[in-house]
Amino acid sequence: MKQFRYILESLVLLAFYGLCDILPAAAASGMGGWIGRHIGPRLAASRKARKNLQDSLPQLDDAAQDQAIRAMWDNLGRVIAEYPHLETIGRHHVELQGVEVIRHALSQSQPVILFGAHLANWEVMAPALLDKTGLKLGLVYRAPNNPVSDRLLDYARSLHGKLETIPKSRAGTRRLVQTLKEGNSIGILIDQKYNEGVSVAFFGRPAMTSPAFVQLARKYDACLIPFRCRRNNGCDFTVTFESPLSLDGDEIDVIARAHARLEDWIAQKPGDWMWLHRRWGKNEIQEA
């Protein structure tokens, strides 16, 4: 049954990817958004999103919650449709702010660890940096369970092999360490549940979080820089690099400060975040 589901998922994704690939980036994004906001809110998964939203931002009334969930699905549909166009979007549709923070760290011979969350289209940051600064990031990602989906998305994410992609795995960890040892920089998302991690409050509730980004920054003297991606309109984005995160204090302190950055961004524009994540609850499994 699982194999049949993977085959069906793969066929649908390949067909949709092919259709989006022949469309201009803005048209593909618009189509994905239309599908997402018209179908997504009707799915059972929206109940989980609403529960997470209510627990995290209780100040939002019902109308604001509805708007955030609809915007979340619109954004998710756009993200999927934008995969064939990541290089084009990075070159023509992304404004970078705060790049001088990265340049300063590199001028001090420090590798950089850029950390963020699944906000707007998080995948456009690396292509934009490559196009506008020449910086090639090693991108840490969690592979989908479906191997065909994994290969297709990795092909798009890596810009057809121009960027290194590093899966979260034992082999991936070795590659990650080697990348930093060589003085190169990486990008990582820290907003998904990690059962083997440490418990740190996220929106006031315990959330299991991987401490790897803090441990690696300390071990390899890397500069820990938060990045935020905002969707402005259609497939136009602003990616902002903020001041480096202090590594003072213990591991929990640093992660708590990182979480505070994410919470602030999400609260400002809740529809940009993936409320579908099983981020809290000790009985929930990791997301694929």
C-alpha cells in the first residue's frame, strides 16, 4: 500500500512540476496559490493548523485565524509551484537586506551558519545569495519519505547541482562537519520537531529542538546569523539577514534566543509559516 501511495504521489508531483516548469514563474506561483487556498482549508490537516495557531497566538480572533490558515495554504501552494523556478526567482524576484552582516563574518575568516524557519518560500534564500554575492551555501534539509519526491525537490533546491545539499542523516552529518571544517557556510532550518533534541519553549510550550546549529557554531567558530524570508506579492520576496546571535550562555539559552527571533517573525505575519508542523507534544512523531 505504501509503495502504491508513493507511485501515485510521484506521478502527481511530476505532472505538476512539469506544468509549472513550462509556465513563467509568476504564473506558476499564482496557479499554485489558487489551488492551495481553495483546496487546503477544506482538508482535515487544517484542524491541526488551527489548533497550533490558537495555542500559539491566542490573541487572534476567528476571522484572523481563518485568514492566516487561508494564507498559509496559499503560500504552501505557491512554494510547491515555485520549485522549478528557484534560480529565476532568486535572480529577479528577491531583495536581500543585511548582506553586510554575512560579508563582515566572512572577512574575519569565519564560516557562517544561516538559520531560519519555513517562512514564505525559504528555498529562495540560497539562490538569491548565490546570484547576488557568489556565496555557495551547503543546504541542510530533511528528505521526504518518497524517494522520487526527494530526488526531484533536491534537483530543484540544488539548482541542478550548483549548490551542495546535505540531508539530515549520519552521512549528512559527516558532510556537514566537513563543509564547516573547510571554512564553508551552511543554511539550516530549526523550526521542526526533533525527538532526539532538547526541550526549549517555543510560543510558551516545550518543543523538542535540535541543538546541532549551536554546537556546530561553537565547535567551528561560525557566525550564527538569523535569516527571514517574507513574501511580498506573488513570487516577490525580501530576505533579511539580522545581527548575529550571541553564543553566550548555555545551549538552552542560545536556542531560546533563536526561538524568540522566529516567534517574532511568525507573529508579525502568521500566514507565512507552516502551522501544519507537529512542533509540540511528546506523543507526536517527527515530520517527514
